[in-house]
Amino acid sequence: MNKTKICVFAGTTEGRELIEFLSNQEQISIIACVTTSYGKDLLPTAENLTVSSQQLDEAEMETLISESGFDLVIDATHPYADKATKNIMKACSAAETEYLRLLRENGFFPEDALVVPDAESAAELLKDTKGNILLTTGSKDLSKYSKINGFSERVYARVLPAEHSLELCRQAGIPPAHIFAVQGPFSVEMNTAMLHAAAAKFLVTKDGGGSGGFEEKAVAARETGTALVVIGRPPQGKGMNLSDTIDLLCCRFGLERKQRVDIVGIGPGSLSAITEDARKIIEKADCIIGAERVVKLAAQPGQAVFCAIAPKDIQDYIANHREYQHFAAVMSGDTGFFSGAKKLFPLLESYEVHIIPGISSLSYLCARLGTSYEDVISVSLHGRNHNIVPDVRTNPRVFALVGGENGISRLCQILTDSGLGNARVSVGENLSYPNEKITVGTAAELAGKQFSPLSAALIENHSLAAIVTHGLPDELFQRSEAESPVPMTKSEVRSICLSNLRLTSDAVVWDIGAGTGSVAIETALQARQGQVFAIEYKENALTLLNENCSKFGLENLTIVPGKAPEICWELPAPTHAFIGGSSGRLREIISLLLEKNPHVRIAATAITLETIGELAECLKAFPFTETEVVSLTAARDRAAGRYHLMMGQNPVYIFTMQAGGNHIWGF
């Protein structure tokens, strides 16, 4: 297949974007001409792209164009490179090759800007002024400003970090301390910092348009009280902007133009917290998509909008609206911090997708509190079920995204009920909005108070539960003093059972015959991101079970009143199970466990000969591939006068069993 041959003379952001688009079109062969090796490095690498960084005069351009047989030559040079444009036009005319000019859209000058036609006029204007001057017009015309009184003391130059640029600075007489050798793009903040560093009273710039960073310079000049001197563009002939140019190429050569989707983080919520990059992207988009609150905040007058939160709804809308070429899917906060971007991005494989980060509520709140967040554990309670109590117990600082009515109040009440009422809670309401408010107090003090649904909290607990291993002392659990005490798995046995279960952080555990709840509570502490179901039918045991669960404040532990296996049918399939009591229905319970999950890992204890025999039979009757039986006999000391005697406990048999397990230890 004969490829269409296109030559692009590049020198602008638009030219680079055009080359990136063409490099993804298999039916196109491209030669890109730039004037510096730095410009070459900025272009993509592709099989259908050849890049030349040689500076060409008029004759060399004519030779290249006449001998290459281009179907089209596109002039995407800088608006101020009028000589290059004239040479390209003459060369195309001589070679009878079609010429197309890619134009950069004009910027909008502030009313107080001083507009001059060229560098000589700018130098003449500034010649007898007082105060420092920052030149951002490139390195080629620096010598034209040497007529300015006190040139070497007053003038600073921002140029590309290339040897050629630095040599021109030296030739013009600009001292090294007055040179900013950096590559853009430059934000308002960066422009402002450079103006302050130069103590500039004047900023000289060309009209580089939106993609050339003109707006950021103008805003920085206004905010710092710096006079803006603008060198107007040379008159340009007819041409097209980038979008129209690509549309023309698609129509003429049958090219495919992918829709562009930018996933944009817009920060905590106010316009002031949107980054300049995000603001630019949003302004250029044909259609804004997102939650109603953020769409209303971000959309510009006249832009198409669609309010949606679910990633599939957003994907479907984009797929069904081919009339829009550029979508901005706006997300509150930062795209990488509990954001819908995580689920949306994989759905957009067939589009040109860019992700633009924003300011997260975590970084914003910590900045307002004057603290870092490198050691903070982050969780989200916004539309999610998450047990935050273990996080606060074991980490000195926890950040929580909290949503909905009474979300903060409910969080503080949970902490208080779990014995964490002294934890320090810093609540940020309506962050970045005019009615922003920061409230600091203990969880107990803030429980019951009203806060905005748009809130986040930093929780600081300096009384950590330092012990992270299992094997809690038996004394921590409420015990029955009745004639028929509620059984409890003692700490020695409990430790071995928990080790043999090999719990994961997201385990789903059934504790069957939970008794006082010692095993259920320890598994819930270990499987913080999982779920534990304590199954018990005896009334006196349920009373103790409720007391112990309340004491530890474990939101991931659910008490299930009733008898196994009947009560278990509606429970989620277990990954792990502990059988502490079966009421003579051991075989039925194990059968149900395997039916719910053929790979469930089971630990069971037995002290009677009958239960030991029944468990031994189960090892043979069911298709377990891994089994272990441990007989444990322990003795504890007891004071007898001034002596201590070791008192033997009942021997306990611990059975562990699993079918088809695949446990990887990670080392």
C-alpha cells in the first residue's frame, strides 16, 4: 500500500501534537523538520516518522520538497518565525506542492498591556525606564535589547536549557546569575516565582496564545504588579487551528481520530483549588462529565455537560456521542486518591486518555493544619463499609474521607464506644470553600455534634495498641460465673488455632459455637479488612458475646444468633472457619462449609473422646488434601501459700483441614 507522504515543519506545541496524531496513522509517512536537537527529542518515536533537526534555508527547503514528492506540506512553525513561513511557502510554490498553515490561536491581551510590533520597539520602550526586566522572548533577539540603559544589571532572560541559547546569552552580555535556563510549560506560580527572583518591574513576552503559556504570564504579571510588554504577532495568512487541521486530514486521507478523554482531578471543591493544568483542560473540552456538584463548578458557559457518577454510565455516554472530540471527566479531589478514576480508566482503552491529578483533601487538610502527611494511613468511609477502629488503634495518625449526613458525628461516636474517645480529631468542613471550617477536639467531645456532609478528618491516637500478635490474655474477656459457665477457648489453644488458620487481611471467617467470642474477636482483629461471623444459639452465651464484642468495638464482627448449620445458609461463603462447638452436628457443618467454599480452611477443637472420634472420621470422609492433628496439654501456675504449683488443663485436640489449598507465604 502506497502511503500518503506529509511533511510537517514543527516549532510549536500544536505542531508536536499534530505529529503525535499522524505518527499513530499507519497509512501516513511523515517527515518532521525542527531546528534544534532539543526539538527533535520532544517528538515521538514511530516507524512512520523521520525527524530532521537540520536548519534549512530556502534553497534546501525547495530541494527537500521537490525531491520527496510530498502529498502535503504543513507549516506548524512559530507565529513569529515569519521568515521560515515565507521560505516554506516559496519552496512549496516552486515544487507545486500543496501548502497548509497550522495557526496558533491569538491570546487575549489585558487592557493595560503595552503592545509593540517587534523586539526593537520593546527595547526602545524600555530603554530609559527604571527597574528590572524579565525577557521571555527567546534567545535569538537578546542582542536587540542591549541598548537598554543598565542592560547587564537590569535585564534577566528566560531561555531554553541548550548550549546555543546560553552562548547567545553570553554574547548579548547577560551575566550567568541573570539567566533562567529552563523548559516550559510554566504555571502561574512558576512565572510569579521568577518575577520575584528577578525583582522585575517589566515582563516582556510574545503573544504565544493559550498553548504558548501567554495567559499564565499575564496572570503572574497582574498578581505581582509587573508591567506586561507584548510583542505582537507578524501578520499571518490563511490557515487552520489544530482541531480543524486534523478534521481536514481525517476527511481527505481517511484517518481515524480517537476521541480524547481527560480524567481531571479538580481538588477539594472550590475554583481556587483547581490547578492551572486542570483549568486549561476543562476550558478546551467539548463536554464535561461528572457528579452534578463538580460539573456545575467546572463547566464553562456554553459547554455540553452530562451528570453521571458510575464509570459505566460515563463510558456509555462517551461511546454514544461521537460528535464530541474532547471530553473532560471531572473528579473531586485527586485522581489517584479514592477516586472514580480507578474504575473509569480501564473502561476507556479505545480512547486517547490523559489523567490530570488534583489536590487531594488529605494534602489540603494537612496543609491547613500545618503538618505533613507522609506517615498518615488513609481510609475512605464515603459510600463504603470500612472498620476504622483497628486502623486508629494501631496507627498514630489516620485520615478519613467522610461523607453523608452525620458522618463525622457517627465516626466520633464509634471511636468513643470503642474506647478511643481520647483520640484527637481534626475535622475539615467544606475545604477550600468560603465557608471552610476547621474543628479540633477529642472524639468524645465531637460525638453528637453536627458537621457538613463535605467533611474529612485527621485522627491522631498517641495511646496505641502496640501488640499486634494474637493470643490476647483470657482476663480481657467477660466470663460467666453461672453453674454452667459459657465455654471459652483459652489463649494457648487460641494462639495455635489462629496460627493454623493462616488468616488473610480480607478473610471471611465463621466462628461456629462462638461462646464468649474470644476466637471471633481475635480473628476480627487480625482480618481487619474482612468479615467475621460469630454463630451462637445459647442465650447466656449470646449475652456474654455481645458484651465482649461491644468492649472491643469491632465493626467487622457480626453476631449471628441461631444454630448451625441452618442459620448459616444465608451467610457469605467463608474463606476460613473455626468450630468450637457443634452440638453433635459436626458432619453437617463441615459438609455445608465445603459446599459454600470447597477450599475453605477449617480449624476445630475437641476435648471429649466422642468429638475427637467424630473429627477423625471427618478427615477420612471428606476430600481434604491437607490435614493436621495436634494434641495440646498445658499447665498453669497457681499460688499455694508461698509456693506455686503447676495445675494441668484439660488436654485439647486441634484439628486443621483443607481441600485444594494454595497458600503462598511470600518468602
